[in-house]
Amino acid sequence: MTSSPVTRTRDGAARDAVEVRMEGLSRHYGPVVALDRLDLTLQPGELIALLGPSGCGKTTTLRLLAGLEDADSGHITVGGKDLTHVSAAKRDMGMVFQAYSLFPHMTVRQNVAFGLRLRRVEAAKRDRRALEMLDLVGLSTQADRYPHQLSGGQQQRVALARALAIEPQVLLLDEPLSALDAKVRAQLRDEIRRIQLEVGITTLFVTHDQEEALAIADRVGVMREGHLEQLAPPIEVYSRPATSFVAEFVGLSNRLSGVVRAGDVTVRGCTLPLVERDTPDGEVVALIRPEAVTLASRAAAESGPLVGTVIAVTFLGATSRVTVDLGDASVMAQLSTSDATELSAGSRVALTIRPDPVLVSADPAAGSVADDEA
Amino acid sequence: MAVAATTKTGARPSRAGRRLSAPAWVGTVPFLAYVAIFLLLPTGIVIVDALKNPNGSWAFSNVTELGNSLVRGYFIGSFKLCLISSLAGAVLGAILAYAIASGDPDGAVRRLYLAASGVLAQFGGVTLAFAFQVLIGPTVGLLFHASWYYSFPWGIALIYTYFQIPLMVLVFLPAIDGVKVQWREASENLGASAWQYWRYVGGPLLMPAFLGGLLLLFANALSAFATIQAWENQIAYIVPQQISTALSSEVGLSNVNVADLLALGMVVMVAIVMTGYALLQRRAARWLR
Amino acid sequence: MAPVTALNETPAAAPAGRPGGLQVRRRRRLNLFRYVVFTLFGLFFVLPLLALGRFSLEGSKLGTWSLTAWRQIASYQGSGIPPLLSAIEITLELAVITCVVTMALLLPTMIWIRLRVRWLTRTMEILCLLPLTIPAIVLVVGLGPVYNRIQHYELSSLMLFWAYVILALPYAYRALAAGLNAVDVETISEAARSLGASWFTVIFRVIVPNMRQAILNALLLTWALVLGEFTIAYLLLYSNLQVELYSISRNTPNAGVLFSTSFAALLFAFILLLILSFVGRRRGRG
């Protein structure tokens, strides 16, 4: 990633990507608070994915940025200009909606050229630019078709081309892949990222699918109930979750009881370092990733806190998830399939936990994916 | 288990495993027979008699009678009245439909207006004429006395719009509902003002449905008879009235053929209009499903 | 289905403390437009009805009130035979017969076609919507000869129902089709059949109960149609409610009884509609 990516205008002149700053954004619907004093800054050319469950405020954030809704309070500054009270039509942003946004009575070409038409670009230039954009998304052969003749994935590409055709300062994507088939989703996701990098445009991407968010974002913002729980690069969000909500929302977690002493936590016989070294001593619930749980070496004892019976083996392709009953708890281990081949329901296994830094929480709150506590 | 193809009258399925071996479509025979006798047969009679001479021989040239100035006058009268009332009904109905659609989808207002539209679209005829007579007629005129009340086509057109508007609402509202919010938002996001949205997106999308509604209203007005007859029955302005005169006049059999001819002319007109309507509806449905 | 400009999904009104944002202002302008439209149209539709009602309560001198017109409904002789009351009776009977026959003809056939004779769907649709293209006035010209035969036997106005059913077809069909579409007919009939039900049971005990709303709708439309029918009765020289009102109006243009009867008929239709919407709401949709 270059330090100041440029977007290319139709004259070939370089244009710097812009910074997007949202400060103190709040929005409520009646008694329901959708956003509570949100602060979020997008660096020029960056792609931030907002991730969270329904109702967390991610879509609201996007729509406030787009100008489709008014904030109750707060400011939005794009490229140094205050856009808080500017109408959506004048914000110069391109948006891709979840579905249905292509104009059905216009051809693909006309759809893509629509924004340019509004800006009174002359027909020849319009057409050229439209084709350029269609090329970028790989659909120049479909230029004269109608939206209903295209597949869902193709429609979304056209939507992307249309949004980019006007050379917006910011690109907004509102769950653009949610309505598509799984396979198309993965393909298009990578396409979108490729195009975004090529064009170098500051982008906000909203999704509820963590895989998407982790795969394409420069930074991921995990939201919950109108707040930003963590904003960090994907790997950090995954391996150093800031709160238990993030730990449990992103990826799977085992919840195992443990005891903290002097900056380490002992979980079922394994001593593991803590993410937060100054956690007070005491009993806690440790959140442990399935990939951190591995098979113990052959020389392990026949019994112990991490010895148990396999309940199920779920084949996931390259890896397999093995659920093991430890007697008073169950735990999920994510092993490479080759390691898991000898295991089946009923076999005895001994496990161990890799000493990665671990997040603990004092409250045995619900919402976790793995397991029950004794 | 007796599996029997019962007829629509619900003849009891035969027990003890005996099967009725009639094909399934036999069950639709009562309906088809009914429609054949009471709809297709009369229509056929009209068409056939229109093309026959009083003495019973074929006379396709009768059709040219439709061109004579007197008959043309009735058709023109019908056309004028239908055009005015359907244009007014379509435009006003579209505005009302828009007002209804832009509100709370489950709200009381919407339900009230929809229910009212259902009833008022049917409220025509004699009683409607009475109502307007009392409201703005020259003799009673509780609201005021409209000197133009008995003028053709304006006076009667006003009365026609009373049931044309609700009909338009019923037909056009689903189309407006079918306009997706995302289209508005996407065009806004691309820089369109409200006016530009309507000009480039909303308008074109709704146009087929609007024109379809207009045609339906036109056909509806063409067929109307009771309202205008109650309004003013001394002068025949439109085709239905002339048909009525032809039927009830006692001047020999020749008038029956006139009635048939006029009826044929009407059927052709309505058929053309309804075909246009069906085609436009299909286009509208494709975009606005 | 979202309304066209519901850009903010606030169910409540704009909350206090929000700086007059663009969306809020837009919403406010829209609401103003709506109120104006509803008021103007509301007036346009209500005034004639009010006039009808007001005049029906009019006394012998303008400006007075009297129930004469209403009392006369039962006793008015009119210009010929029969008196108004018997015309009302005939019309009501006609309405009932038409409703019954239309339902009996349409409902089983539609369900049967849907279940077993799919290829006739289009044909049925066309046949049922054909009466919209063949207006009553045309039908009457063709029915004349048919009814002339019947006339020989001097049957009563009730014979009109044969034609009325045809007139009702488009409206009843559409109402029933909507109801039929809302029910997953194929699945529940297959389920019933697999449990051993005969076709009769499937139609009348499984599907029909799920179409109550649509059936009531269709009945209401048919009922309203018969009560308002004029053309065919008039041209075939029968007497029904509308024809009777018409002939009274020819003789005494402002006879109070015209307006009281009209208003009563209208009121009746509205009450039926209210009942229908109540039934609908309690059962949810379809």
C-alpha cells in the first residue's frame, strides 16, 4: 500500500485520496439509540470494514456518511470539508447498495453513465467513461443488457461501476455481497478489494460477515449497540480482541474457566500469558481460539484436565473442527484434517493449549459459541 | 382409499375402489358451459347480427355504417367524455395514490383510503347522479348551483371522475409501492435532485403503469351507461345511450341491427384499449414487481 | 414494500433536539403535501355523500328536517309497478342468488384448475376478465334474444341473475385469485391427500377455510355490483332497485325517497366493508 494512493481522473491527472472523519455522531429513532457519539476516521485510500450484528449501527453510520439520513449531532468532515449539513446529492460519494439499486429501465451502460449524465458530461465522454468502468469490473460485454438479464453478482458489479464512474471521493458499500450466493460472494469480494486498491479510493464497507471483513479490510471496526468496540487491522481484531464481545463475534471461542495469578492464567493445567497483564488475580473465563487447542504429544497422560472423548468431528476442508467432551466442559479444537483423520466420535484424545496471549473476562456472559460451564 | 376425479359440484367420490375415469378438466365444464352460454354466445350474437341484414343475409358492408356522420357523432361524444374523465381521473388518482403510498404502509389512513377506493370505484350509476344533482345541480344544489351541470361533456365528466379516481388509485398504487426505495437513494447518491429523479428514474418507471391506468379508466368510462342515463336521458350523447334508444325504439327490426352495430363498434374500441392496457401492465410488472 | 420516499425509517415523528436536517425537512414537506391532498380529495368524495344524506332528511321547505323520505322507502308507490319496497326485495334476493351462484361456479373451478388442470389457468383468467372488455351494454344487446325466449314463460326479475354472475366474474375472480395465491395450495393439498383426504375434502375442508378473507371480499364485490346494477335490468325491461329509482326520478326528479334509498344502500355497503375489514384484521392476512 502506498502512503498516499491516488485516484485517476478521466484527464489522467492524479487526485489524492481523502480522509474521512466522523466525530461524535449520534442518531436515535424514538427511544432506540442507533449510534452513540461515534468517532471514526478513515485514512486516505483506506478500506475500513464495519462489522457487527444487526442493529449495531454499522448501516446507520454508512447512511449518515452518505447523507441519506441526518445525524442528531456530530460532524462529518471529508477531505477537510464539513459535509454534515450538505445534501446527499452534493456529497460526491459513490454507494453500492445491498440489492435492487440498478435502474431497471436503463441498460447497464445507461446505468453506469447516469451520474455523469446528471453532471452534464457530454455523451461521447460519458460513454467512454462508462465503458472504462465496465472494463474495470469485467462487464464491458454486457453494456447493452438490462439489469434483469444479469445475475446477482453481475448486477453488483454494475452497481460498483456506476458508483465509481462519477469519481467520488469516498466509496460506500452497504453489505453488497449479502444477497449473493456463497461462491459468487467470495469471488466478488476479492474483486472489490482489487478494484478499490487499484483506484485507491477511501472506502467504508459494511458487513455482518466476519470472513468478508477480515479478508478485505485494512482495518476492521467491530460495532455493537451503537458503539465501536475495536478498530484495528484484521489480524489484531482476531488475535488480540479488545473485548470479549469482539473475541466472540469474530471467530469462534472456547470459554473455559481458569485462574489468574501474577499476569498469567492457568486453564485446565496449561499456563498461558494474558493479553492484559494487569488483570487482577482470581477466577475468570478464558476465551481460547479453537486453533490454539491442539493434540498433545503422544507422551501425554491417560487422564488429565485436557483429556476427553471426541463428540464430533466436523470436516471443513483443509481443517476439521473436533468437539471434545472433557467431562465437566467441552472444547472445540481446530486441527488440520490430516491430524484429525484418526479421530472419530468416541476416541479418547489428549489436548493442549498453545501459549498465545489469551483474553479473559470476569463474567460468564452468554453468547459464546462453544460450550457450557459447569 | 378411493381416489376419484370429482366434478366441481362435489359429487361424492365413489367408495369401494371404483374409479371415475373422466379426465380432470371435466370438473371445469360447468363453469365453461356457463360462460359459453351467457357471455360468449351473446357476444357472438352481437357480432353476427351486426354483420347481417334485417332479412338475415350477410352484409359485411354494414360496418361502413359506423362511418356515417350520425353514428360518428356518438362515438366522438363517447370519446370526448372518456378522454376527459380518464385524463382527469388518471392524473388526480395518481396524485392521490402517491399521497397514500408515501405514508405508513400499515397506517389507518392508507387502509381507510384503500377501502373507500374499493367501494367508491363501484359507486356509480343512478345513485351517483342523484348525489351530484343534490350537491351542485341547478335545482337543488346544496353546495352551489352549477350552471354547467348539464353541459356535455364537462358536467357529466365531473361525475365520472368520482369513480374514475378511486379506480386509478386501486390500479396505480401497487405500481408506486413497487418503486424501490433504493432507486431514490441511489439516484440521490449519484447527485440527482428530486426533479432529476422524477425525470430520469421515477417518471419513466411509472409511466407504463400510469398509461395502463389511463387506458383502463378509458375503457371503464366507455362502458358506463347508468350514470349518464340518470343524469340526462333526453339526449343521447354517447354510444351506450344510442344503443339504448335503438333497443327501445319501436321502429321495426332495422334498429336491432343498429344496436348490434354500435355494440360491435364499442367492443372493438374497448378491446383495443384493453389490449394496450394489458401490454403496458406487463411492462410495468417487469420493472416494479 | 417500502413507500417511495420513506427515507428515514422513523416510526415516530421527528424527535426533539435534532437540528433541522435535510431529511427531516423533506419529510415535513411531504407530510404537508399529504395532508393537503387527503383533505381536498376527502372533501370531494365526502360532499356528494353528505349531500345525499342531508337531502334525504329534507322537509317540504328547504332548510327543514324530516324523516319522511326515509319512511317512504317502505310505502312509496312510484310511477308503476312494483312499489319501491318490492324492487328492493327483488334486488336483495338477486344479490343473494348471484353471490351464491358466482361462488359455487367460481370457487371450486378455480381451486380445481389450480390443483389439477393447470393448463387452463390462462384460459380461465381470460374468460373471467372478458366481461371487462364486453361491457354490460353490449351484453344486453346479445342477451336480448336469449332473454326473449325466457320472457315467454313470464319469469320474474330474478332471472337476471344469469347475467349478473357474468358481470361479477372479473371482480370475484380477482379477489379469489389473490386469496388463492396467498395460500400455498399445492403443498397443503398434497399434505391433505397424503393423509387420505378426497378431493372434495381437500377443496372444501382444507383450502376454502384458508381463503375466508378472499371469499368475503369476492362476496362483497358481487353484492355491491348487484345492488348497483342498472343497465341490464333497464334494457331488458325488468325492475330492480336502480331501475325503480330511475323511473321515480323521471317522474318526480327530487323525490326525497330517491335520496334516502340511495343513502341507505351506500351506508349498507360501507357497513359491510367495515365488517369485512374487521374480520380481515383479526385473522391477519388472507
